[in-house]
Amino acid sequence: MLSEQWDLGVIGGGAGGVAAAVRARQLGARVILFEAEYLGGVCMNRGCIPTQSLMETARLYRTLSRAEQLGLKVSGLAVDWSALMAKKDDLVQYLRMGTEALLRSNGVEWVHASATLEGPHRIRAQGREYQVRRVVLATGSRWAPPAVEGIESEEILTSDHLLEMTEMPARAAVLGSGPVELEMAQYLLFMGCRVTLLEEGGRILQEEDREVARRLAGALKEQGMEVLTRVRVMEVRKSEDGLEVHLESPGGSIQRKVDRIFHARRAPQLHGLDLRGLKVTEPNRGIPVDERLQTPMEGVFAVGDATGGAMYSHRASAMGLRAAENALGGNRTLDESKIPRAYFTWPEVASVGLNERQAKQKGHRLRVATIPYSINARAMMQLETDGAVKVVADEQYGELLGVHIVGPYATELISEAVLAMELEATVEELAEAVRLHPTLSESQVEAAREALGRGIYVLR
Amino acid sequence: MSVELTIPKLGMTMKEAKITQWAKAEGEWVQKGEVILVIETEKITFEVEAPADGYLHILASPGKTLPVGARVGLLLEEREAYEAAAGAGKGPSQPSPPVEPPPPPAPGGELAVKASERTERRRVRASPLARKIARDHGIELGSIQGTGPGGRIVRADVLRALEEIQAAPQVPASEMEPPPAEMPAREGVRSVIPLEGMRKRIFTHMHQSLQETAQMTLTCEVDATQLVRLRESLLRRYEKEDLRITYNDILVRILARSLLVHPEINASVEGDQIVQWEGIHIGVAMELEDGLIVPVVRDADRLSIVQIHHRLQDLFQRARQKRLLLDEIKGGTFTLTNLGHLGIDAFTPILNRPESGILGVGRIVKRPVVIPGPEDRVEIRSCMTLSLTVDHRIIDGAPAARFLRTVAACIEEPLLLVE
């Protein structure tokens, strides 16, 4: 009998699973990976990659629609839907093939089938049992349809649908204001749809700094999006000219007429797992893991969306690397507080660490500074001054607690702050290191200086 | 007056250091506390501060590797003294040859030498945040084990070291106050002090000590007349050098000598074994503003009373500045605690775990004593009470008593120290 033929079995071939598998191979383990659908997971096939591919074009489309302000004359500007879809599909196809080649070249065996975890050392797929010494669960997430009176969940559209749409609805409502919802809403808006964003809470971007949320909400409204907060969808009534959305708000009930309703909230995908053995109490919160990413089942690790928390591809792959190392005897932990967050809206939003309120709640005495892009030369050249850099630091040693950026390329600029925090740089180092002029990066320096009470370009 | 500059011991395992550079020039007037010399070990680069004011006379030149304790320079208070010292040598920056070992052979020629120098010149790798916290608390980065990438010292490492320093074996003597229970603001309560930091460490350490061992205290009164005389003569002897030898200095010497004779007391329990230690490392309890700390005089049996004095003064001073290295508060094998200056005679010291013995010393007081003889007579003698606590799990009453008698005998007749 073959026992423990593989050192590591990975269930799920998304960002977390692939990273775990390749890392385990680098460490000399025999690895087998199971994926029911496409390699690359949600991100590559139905999430970040195709979405961003469309968004990049939508963003340019919006920029060029203001060509005159930029000193350009453009005529006949229009979306070529088939070329746009081809651009997106080619990219996804290419990356999917790349992932397969990656697994092959690293010597990871992979099985194109759904798998179930039968025990800490047994995985079943296609009627066959696989004996493995350790397991990494990277089963990802699935759409969690909302229950709305008057409309079947099949009639609610998700980001999956939006990716294939070559004709925009005239009017759309988007439920929620997480990263995916905001990106969807803005894509619709830039492509000519009238969009109403419906948020139950008091503001959008509830996880983020209040000031950041205020700036983005302001920009969205200026772009023509209707942003309604503190509203709850009570009922949807179908009428001849579309869907009538009935909302409850603090000021009484209100209605909006739309053609389509979009929703994107996701929940951990736990199908085929032994939930009792893994001690999953609330499926929406995912598989519990300790800081080494070990589940309550000995020898079984879990990563990414399946563990609940922020559903980001970069989080999943960071977890995958550590889980693989720990499964093979390592002792690596992941500091979730240093995982950056991103919203690929326009202006973009990116952040790492604590926001001002969280830092205060943790008992820190703070040095906080915000530098708006309205005084950044590069932003002015681009006519993109909706934005700011905010630095949150502890007063005593200037420890960087969080950096929050709204504005063009925020998702790229945040990396400097991520590295600074990883290396335990303080606000002083952030202020000291010289950056190029004229760049957006300069605002981070200035924010750090201002946090130390010595900003140079701030009017007093 | 002159003060010797020596290679300091920065960690338990440190044996030698290389002189990287002198931060001051030959003959320059330096002030106490200024960085005077940079040395480096395999692990760290360390800046040596001037222990006193004076004119610098350099005895060892940069590039030389010297053992811990080696003389590398002098600080001379008077210009004349400096000139005399400098003149006695072969010239200011000329090192005196016998001190220095010859340079190691360089197999790969000059390039190889440079390469090895470069690798030796490793700085302490630490994050900016870790550096700031360490600087603020006066913790020497070189004493901390880094856990970041490539052994880099990160915040968590400094915080751990800080906690360990605060958790340092705490003392004995004082009776433990019961912790104030959770007290909501109510009448009659003057203040509520949270059980945290150093107090929390003492709280836990003392309680654990009593829970985990079988403590027995033996007391006896000794005639300390000769001890008092010895101290007086030492005071006179070192008056000019401004050294005030204390009873504790002498008692550490006496304890070290007694432990040498009774290795069974210089022991700890480790698992299901009794481990008798080769080194005799004596901790001396000292009071701090917010608690107690027990700096350790390592290898006390190899030090003279004057050396013990210097060591203790240095430890006490840095303990007050919270600048002790971890090495200096850990690894003791026996503790001395003295409440004599507070007018106490006998008490029941609590063991400083994992040690198995602690000696409590009471005040020295004049009493009428019957001197036995053919015709008993009464004399006025200086008397002192000793209180020895041992772990009865591994040390029985009789051996404990014999050890205490050895200590007592040395106090009654300190000449035994030269035995």
C-alpha cells in the first residue's frame, strides 16, 4: 500500500495554493495540487486581473473624455467592446497558461478535479484517494447572494456578469461599498451608466480611515455617481421600465429606478471540507487558523479567502508561502497588520496599517499629518489633484502605524510605506530619505515631515 | 590620579575585541562620558565611554585584537602625570609591544586582509525603531539576540530584552504585600497601584519561589569585631584612592570563598537533576526606586575585594540608570541581601530562583559578649546576625549549618580569607 506518497497536498489552485505548492517544491517536497476549475483562482479568472484590465481602459476613456483640458483634441472616441473583451480575455488566457507552465516547470503535479479532505492525511478526488503528509487548504471564496424581497438571486448580477457585458445598462444599483463593489460601480459609471451606490453603513470604505473615505466619496460624487449611505434595500419591484428599488433610510423610504442590480460580496468556499474537524463554527468567517496558519486539524494548514478576513490575492499568496514552509517544519508567522489594502478605483485608494481611529483605540498617542495632492506638482500636471497622503505615527518613537493614500497610482505608491513598516522605519526615516521631484512620492516625505511638525510646503 | 582604560566585557561569551579606532587623540583632554574608543567583537561594534576626565594616553593602537580586561590606555588627571606616562613609553602613539599579540598571518596577501577586515567590521543590524527604543532605555543593542531577517534586531527583540531586564530575579527579603484587589474608586482608598512592570515581576518571581521550593532559614549571631576592623583598615588603606570598600564587598568575597568549600550549596535543580555549578556568581540585592534588582558579580571567587568593589559600584550605578546588560542580572548561583543599614537583625530571605541559597545580613551592633575562658569575662563586641535560606529539597539542615559556620568563621576571623 502506498502511504503518504506526497509530502504536501494543496486543495485549490488560486494565488494561495499555487504559491504554497511552488514554495514547497523549492524546499524539496513532493507536491500535488487539486483545482476544480481554472488555475489562478478568482483573482486571475474572474477578479482582479480581468477587472483591472477593463478598468485600465475605462480610466483612460474617462481621461480622454477630458482631453481638451489636457491640451488634446480627440474626436470619435468610443469603446470598441469586442477589442476590449479580447484584450481582457487574452490576458486571462495568457496568465492561466503561465500558471500551468509554472506548476509544470517546478514539478508540481496537478489534478483538474474537485477534491475533498477526508482526514488530515487523505484527499479524495475523482474517486481516488491520495495519501499526503501535510495539507494546505486554499479553497478560496464564492459569491454569497443577498436575500432581497421581490427578486431572485439569479437576477442579481455579479462581477462575473459585468466582465462579459458588452452593453452597459442605462441605470444600475450597486449593493455595498467594498473594494469589488466600488470598482464595479466606477467601471459602470465610466462606461456611461448612471450608478447608484447603496451602503447600509454610515459611510463607504468602513474599514478605512474616515478622511480617506470622505475623499473618495467626494470624488465619486463629483464624477456623477450617486452615493447613498445608511440605506437598506427593503424590496425590489419589477415594472415595465425596469426594477424599482425600495429603500429604507433615516429620512424615510425612498425609491430608485434601475435596470440592473449588482452585488459582489463573497464568503469562504468550504465545500468538501470536514467542517467539524476543522472547527468551523461560522462558515462566513472561514477556517480558523493560528498565526502559523495551522488549522485545528493537526498537519492541515489553510490560507487565503478560505480563512475569512480581507479577501486579497496578495494576502493569499503571502499566506501560501508561509503555510508551505510551516507545513514542512518551519515556523513562520504572518503579521496581518502589515498587509496592504487596495481599491482600484479612480482616484485609487491604498493603505497599510492602522487608521487614525484604530490607532487611538489601541491607546497610541499620535502624530498625524495629511498632505493633499492639491499642493503636489505632479498631480497638478495630471489634473488629478483628488487625493492626499496621510501618515499615522506613534508619538513616542515615531513608529509608523499606518499610511493611507488616495490619488493616482496610490496602489503603487503604498509599497514604499509597506516596506518602511516591514523594516520598522520610523516617521523620521520616511522624512529623511530624498525622493525625486516632481513626483507623487514627494507627498509621502512631506506628510512624514509634517507629522514631525516640520512640513516645508504647508501654509501656516 | 590615573584611570585605566581596559577592554570591557560586553557579553558572557566575549573573550576579545579589536580596537577599531580611537575617537580621541593621544594627549587630548577628554571628559567623562565622551566616546573615547570604538572596539568591535565578532558580534558588535561598541563605543567605549571615558570613565573619568583626563588626558588620554594611548597604549594600544587601532587594528589590534586584545583580550577582555587588557589595558589599552590611561586617563591622567594632571598634565605632568600625562607627560611622565607618555615619556615613559616610547612616544605618544607608540603602543607598548608586550600587550599585543602579533598580527595574524594573512594568507591571501593584502587583498585578503582587507576582505576579512570588511567582514569583521559588521555593525549591529537593527531596525530604526528598535534602535530608538533601545537608546531610550539605555539597552546595549549588542546584548540582544535579533530575530529579524539575517539576525536583525527588531522591535519585538528589544521589548523582550526590556521585559527580561525588568523581570530580573528580584529579591528576597521584603515581605510580600498582598496585591491590592480590584478596587473601584471608593471611600477610604488612598491610592491603587497597578500590579505591572517591575512590581509584577517581583510579585510573580517571589510567589513562584515559595511555591516551587522547600525553603528553610537558619540564623546565627556572629562576632563581627574583626570584620569591622578589616573594613576600617581597608577604608584607611584606600582613602587616597577615594575607594570606600563596603561590608558587601567583603561579604561577597567571604561568600565566594565559602562556596568554594561547599559546592553543594552552589547548585540548582534542573528537571530531576541537581546541578552543581563550577562558576561562583554572586548576586547582590539592591533597592531601586520602583523595586529591586540583583546584579551579579561573576566569578566572584577569582576577584579581590577591591575588584569586587569596582564591579559592584559599576553594576549599581548602571542598575540605577537601567542600563544593565542581560548577562549582568542573570546566571547568578547565590545571592547576598543586606538589611543591616535599615536596622534589621534577622529575617527570612526568599530564594532567588533558580539559586538554592541566599544569605541575609543584619546590622552590626555592639553587645556585651561573654568571652569564655578559665575566668569568663564580658567584653563589648560588634555582633551581627546571619540568616541563611536554602532549598531543603536538595540541601539538608546539617550541610546548610556547616556552610553557615564557614561563613561565620570568615567573618569572625577574616584572616581566613588568605587561607
